[in-house]
Amino acid sequence: MTVDRDPAGPRVIVALDYPSVDDALAFTTLVTPEQCRLKVGFEVFTAAGPAIVESLVKKGFDVFLDLKFHDIPNTVARACSVAASLGVWMLNVHTLGGRAMMEAARGAVEKIPQRPLLIGVTVLTSHSRLDLAEIGLDREPADQVLALASLAQSSGLDGVVCSAEEAGALRKEIAKPFCLVTPGIRPAGSAVGDQRRIMMPGEARQAGADYLVIGRPITAARDPKSVLASINAELAACAYP
């Protein structure tokens, strides 16, 4: 059975995509755990290791550890167990690892007293139909996302990472508490960057996204706190539960 830890908490997950640990920690002085959750990805985790996660957890932030584990089932299970022991709120695996790998990961986090949400990466928001074809997946991204999300659900995961463009279709097929985490969110006026399948915050929420991952539009802004406040206000005005 899936869980939704603190569904009333912040919907915005700020991606701490900084090359410097000091820069990442400096950002946390500008916001509070009531305003956002934080994502630790490859860049800052490589720079700081588990210590950055422990520091953020001590500050009271819910941490999404975005390392996209993808390996043989036993290796992924062990990695998820270690990650969960850091006190993270959410962690992820690659759904392309298959059912056995996802079930092993789920079994590992189940042993943690206050287990984190375990979600699966479907199709990266930087991928188009052409990108998928080049790696041997010759189908529309939306079709691939739905297939992998269904596999993730039946494997016991709590949700998936998907583009906001697929959120509406997924929500029709898979009900809550299975959660949808959507990167590629760009507030009005923001640069698209390397994302292909993007959407504005309010639109993504209305489409069925539960959590929105937003990085550079907030972290690279002159006034990150103001941008975050504006996004939260936009989300609060949405009718989606």
C-alpha cells in the first residue's frame, strides 16, 4: 500500500543544483521548510556526499534524494536502504530497471520505521520522441510514461517522476495516493533551458501533479524567496486538491 507522507505540506520541491556545497546551504537560509521541500541530485551529492542530506534534514527540510538508482535488484535494494537511513522524505529509482529491481527497492525501504516515499523515474523531461527512438524505444513519450508508471504501481512504488504533460492522462489511469512528481516546471518568463516537455506551475497542478520540481527559475533568480512565494500563491489558487 502506498503512503503520502505529509500531503498537506509544500508542493514545490526546489532543486539544489549547485556545484558548491556552500551555495546550496546558503540558499536554505533564504527559505523555510514550510515554503518548500528540497531536492539533492547528482551535482551537490557528488560534491558533499551524505553529509549534505543530513545537514538539510537537521534544518527541518523534507529532502528528495534524486539519485535515480538503476542496477541489479540486490545492489539497488542496498543503496535504497542506506539512502532511507539518512532520513530522506523521498528517493527514486529508474523504472527501466524492471519489476524485480523495483520490488527489491520497495522491500528495502519497508524496513525503515518512517520509510520515505519511493518513486520511479519514467521518461526524462529532456527526452523527445526522437531521443527515445535513438535508444531503441520507438514510441511516444506519453505511451512510454504510462507503461512504466503502471509497472511502478504494480511493483509497489508510491509514485513516479513524469512530465506535467503526462500528469492528466496518468491521473485518469492511476488514482491517489500514487503521487506524480513533475520536473520541467517553468514559471511565466523563465528560460526553457534543456527541458523539452514543460509546463507552468498552476497548469501542472491543475493537470494532476502532486509535487513540482523547480530549480533554476528559483535558485538563479535575483530574489529566490519572492519567486517561490509567487509560485506558492499560484498553486494555492488552484482548485486541484
